[in-house]
Amino acid sequence: MAETLQHVEDMVDGSPVVDVHDTFNYYQDLLAALKAKIDARFETTRDPSTLELESYGTYPDGPGGRLAAYSGPEIDWMVHSWIGNPSASFANLHLTCWLGPQVKVPHLGIALLVWPGGWFYVDSVPRTNLVEDGSYYDAYYEPLNEEWLALRADPQFEYFVSRAGFIRASLSPTANCYSFERSERNLAIVSEKLHAHVDRWLTWVDEATPVPASEQAALAATDLTIRRNIADRDPANVMGVRFFGEETTEKLVRALWGGDRELPRPGVEA
């Protein structure tokens, strides 16, 4: 069971400069299909604070990106984004969906990377202490354990171990986080895993027990703290600074957690 233990920038700098638009386009189509499933279930509105991020940088002539964030009655903050320079080995794409406090279903986290090898992450971001809340673990994580172990044993997927201890702490026990060769076989597995997880997550939402109104504000506060910490501490932010400088990167990071949001948070603000 191989492992990858490198900084993102080291992977990029240590590799030949290649055009990775084939994989970038594949990832774009994959995330669009997954977002369509989410859009069919939830009502959302794009937050006006992200309209200026519809297109930034100089892509396709150089580094660029897009970041769109959405909110709605059941969705606190959903981000659909990409950043990078696909003509020069690197692109990072996100689809994350943070639920409102009306249910306690884990949040949805998806990230895809080409650097220029393949990389993917998908997780059920927990909203409670799993060691303390055994029933929550049993409902959302134990059923995925055998599937997680099976991919962990696949020799074509190298388990990615972040050098940042905080990021390792943010992963659930069934988080998939792997480097892989960008073969047709491996990309198909990634697509299958992501579609299956989004379908399962949507079922969890439909079957969830409502959170009592008296507990929703505290849950929403915890959600926001976790989301901000993950965005602020992401080691890959260094690539944003490299491409666009500190000021733009800070704006992008704030957009990932909703620091400049204009729409109200569901269940929290009138």
C-alpha cells in the first residue's frame, strides 16, 4: 500500500511541464454532472459576493480560475470552483456542499487535482465527535469501511498523507484521498466513487431526522468554524499566492468559507 507524502508545490515543481487539459476537462465535466444532481435536489442562489470571481487571472494564456458559491434554505454554503494553469501541469477543482443546521448529515467534500499526476479527495465531513457519538459513526461511516479498505488496497492508488497535521485531523475515517496515474481505468474509478458518494449523501439528507430548532444555532456556529479553519489552513493555498499574489488568494480563501457572503445563513439569520 503505497503512500504519497509531498507538498503540492513540490509535486508540481518536480515534474515536467505538460498540458493537462485532457484531465482538467474530464474533471470539469465530472463535477458539473455531480452538481446537477445536487441542483435537482436543493434550491440555491449564487451569492453575489462571488460574481466578481466568475473569471479571474489570464486563462487560457496563463493561470486563472473561477469560483461560484451558493446558498439556499437547506444549503449553508456550496462552492464550485477551479484554480490553476492546465497548460502547465496544474489544476485544482472543488465541489463542496455544507448543509444548513436543519439536519446533522455530514457535509460533502470533493476535490480533484492534476499536478500533473492525478489526485482526488471525497469525504463525509463529520459534524460531531465520532468517538463520542458512536451512533453517528455507525450511521455514516461504518457502512463505508469495507469499501474504503478495498480502495486502500488497490496498488494503482497511492494514499495521500498530508504533511499538514491539521489537514490530517480534518479527515474522517472513510475519507478517500489518493494520488494515481491518470489512466482511463483510474479516472473511471474516481468518477464511479464520486457519483456513488453523492447519490448516497443525497439519500442521507432525504432520510435525516430534523435537528431541534434549539440546537441549530450552535450547530451552524460549529460548521462555520470548521469550514473556515479548513479553508484558511489548506496547504494548497500556496499555489494561489504563487499565481495571483496574497490579496487575491485571501479573497479566494474567504470565498471558500463565506467570509464575504451577502446571503443569509439558513436557520440562523432571518
